[in-house]
Amino acid sequence: MSIWTYANPAKFMATTARAVPILSLLAGACLLGGLAWGFFFTPDDYRQGATVKIIYLHVPSALMAINAWLMMLVASLIWLVRRHHVSALAAKAAAPVGVTMTLIALVTGAVWGSPMWGTYWAWDPRLTSFLILFLFYIGYMALWSAIEDPDTAADLTSVLCLVGSVFAILSRYAVNFWNQGLHQGASLSLDKEENVADVFYYPLLVCIAGFVLLFVALVLARTRTEIRARRLHALQLRERMA
Amino acid sequence: MIRILARDLRLAVRAGGGFGLSLAFFLIVVVLVPFAIGPETARLSPIAPGVLWIGALLACLLSLDRVFALDREDGALDLLATAPVPLEGVALAKAAAHWLTTGLPLSLAAPFLAVLLGLPWPGHPWLCVSLLVGTPALSLIGTFGAGLTVGLKRGGLLLSLLVLPLYVPTLIFGADVARRGAEGLDLGAPLSLLGAVTAGCVALLPFATAAALRVNLR
Amino acid sequence: MPDLGKYAAEVGAAYAVSAVLLLGIVALTLWQGARVKRALRAAEGRKDA
């Protein structure tokens, strides 16, 4: 039993049919529970006041925005190397979810920045690289929708994803070089010293789990839709031939 | 490869299209800026390096969709794909031809246009150097984008959407070299990073372009 | 309801925008899924008939 058995669309559909409802429930529970815990039962920060509650949306969505792109990169590589259609479709399915996460991170960050930094937007390295990531997502999705033949589209978007990843990392460092930032360091790291305080830490972990589960559930559900759409396309072609 | 390069150069000069057009576009962009910003030199000269870089970048973009599209239409691209030259070599030659017809003239013209924007003196040679080092990367990235979109009917707009985010690192380092040059600061770090980006593009992007072309010619 | 103090507008806006975006992507996913499922079932029906 290896992971490659899920490259078979029928097997994938059968397994995910059972997995998606469970994952959705878990995601909903974690999100509602974590957000409620953070919103109602944590104290205000002594410097940031109530705005600290935005962290429960900002950090998980920013995390998933980057991880969604990583997942697309891995899926693209699997498609290029092993030619499993499910993998290519999963990459396609992840892009809109990643865009949403990026947008949430940008908007919540801007809303938080206005009282704290005194501005909605600053050309800070982290903010700027997220904006660039957003542009990459848009280009990737535009290329998918522009090409009619599905296999060609999968190939070309995978190549774009690979090249885009290299340039995204390059841009990250270029932007760092270009402007020193306002943004605080990592909220979560193994180095406990610079982490957020424990009161905020545990509800944040629950929220992150909720966002991860939501992402997985959404991507699986969207991949199922893509597989069905592919089958529908094939059936329609056959009808037209007959 | 040399033959492909020479053929592309001849076509560009003879058809009179790409060669003069992007230069004229560059000139117009630079002329339009003072109308939008105002004619005071004190306001224009600090933004001059950035404006010239943006202008060069857009002028580069203008001629990209012709890199492969014309060859695709008359079937020459299929012949190139079956030629004994590897497709990676074709991609590199195409990028070189694009650079020689747009990047090089743009870089040489930029110092003269910089006079219009009141760029302070030591900036002119450094602006030229930064463009000379940076524009090959723009041509290579653009050729990659053109390879991706060659099969599409209305690829022009999509091409700019795909290519412009990839231009970010080059633009940051290039404009920084030009700015520091104009202010007389030390510019070793951004210049070497700009060179590194270009060298990386030369080494890697022809492979990606060739992969995209192979998919499109299937 | 916790007292959000002077930042009530900011916190509320952040949560509202995020909720709208999250519900938007979920609704889009469900809607697309249902539409494709229906079309596929219709096509399968035609094939069998």
C-alpha cells in the first residue's frame, strides 16, 4: 500500500468521498473552536489592545498561503515526473484556495496595521513579498484558464510553477535587500524566546490546525470536482463524435 | 545557433518593426513622465533612475509576443524543433536576438534620455551599466513567457501578466544600482546581485523555455 | 461579548472580511462541485440511454 495507489482516479474518488465530510467537520470544529477561544477567552495584549485577536486569522492564513504554493510545487513536480493526472488537477484545485488565503493575510494585516503602525500599507519586505505571491497566483490561474487542452495546460502551468517558485524565493530576498521592514519576526518558531505568549499560543495552534484542515478539505473537494469535470469533458467529446 | 541569431537580427532590421519601435516607446514613456509629475528638476531627478528602469522594462515587454509567434505562424518553429540544434540552443539564440534588438539599444539610449529627466552626473554611466547587466535577464525571462504562451490566440495580455512578476528581482537590483550610482554611493552589492540574477537566468531559463516549447509543439 | 475597546472597528472588520472570503471560497467550491456533478450525471444518463 503506497501513496501512489491514490494516483488512480477511481481509488482517489472512493477514498476522498469518505474523507472530505470528516475533514470538513473537523476543520469547522477547529476553526469555530479556535476562533471562539481566541475571540472570547483571551485577554487583550498590553500594547496592542484588542487588535491582538486578529492574529488568529492573520498567522494561519499567511502560513497556508505559502504552504499552498509549496503543495502546488510538489504536485506539479509529481505530474512532470510521474504523469499522474490527479496530481496535476490537485495543483489546479489548490490555486484558488491559496489566493483566498493570501488575500485574507493581506487584508487582516492591513486592518491590523492601520492602528498599530499608523498605516494600512507599508512597503515592508514581508508585505511586499505577499503581494508578489498574490501576483504569481493570479498568473498561474490565468494560464490554466487560457489553455484549452488539459494536458498541455497541466504541463505549462507546472513549468510556470517551478520557475515561479525560484523567482518567488529570489524576490523574497531581493525585497529584503531593498527595504528594511516594520514587520515583527516569526510568531511561531522552535526558538521559544521570540514566540507569542502562551495565552495566545494555544488558541493560535487550534486556529492553524483549523486552517490546515480547511485547506485540505477544500483542495480534496475541488480535486474531486476537477476529476468529474475531466470525465464530463471526455463524455461530451464522445457524444459529439457519435 | 549563430545562423538563427543572424536570421532573427536580419528580420528585425529589415521588417523595421521591433528595432525602432521599442526605442520610440521608451522615448515616449520618458517624455510623458514630466507631464504627469511636473517639470521641476528637483522632483524629477530623484525618480529618474526608477522611471528609466520601468520604461526599459515596459519597452522590453512590448516586443516579446513576436519572439516565437511569427515563426509559429509560418511553420518555421516546427522546422527549428526538428533541426539538429537542441531546442535549448534555439531558445538561447532567440533571447540573444531579442536582447540585441531591444535591450542593447535601450541601454545605450537610456543615458541620453536621462538628461531629459535631470539625472545627476555620475548616474549616467551607472544607469547604462545597470541596464546592460540587467536587460539580458529581462529578455530571457520574456522568452520563457513567450514560449509558454506561443500556442494561445490572445497571448499578449497573459504574457505580460506572467512575465511582470518574474521581473521583480531584476528591477529591484537594477534600479538600486542606478539610484546608488546617481547618488554616488557604493554599489558593489546590488551590481553583483544583479549580475548573479542574469547569470542564473542564462544558465537555467533556456531549459524551461525549451520544455514549454516542446509541450506547445506536441 | 468581550470589550474590544477602541479597536472594535478594526477587529470586527478583520473578522468580517475573513469570514466573507472563507465562506466565499467554500460556497464557490460547493457550487462548482454540485454543478459539475449534475452535468456529469446527465451525461452518464444520456450515455446509458
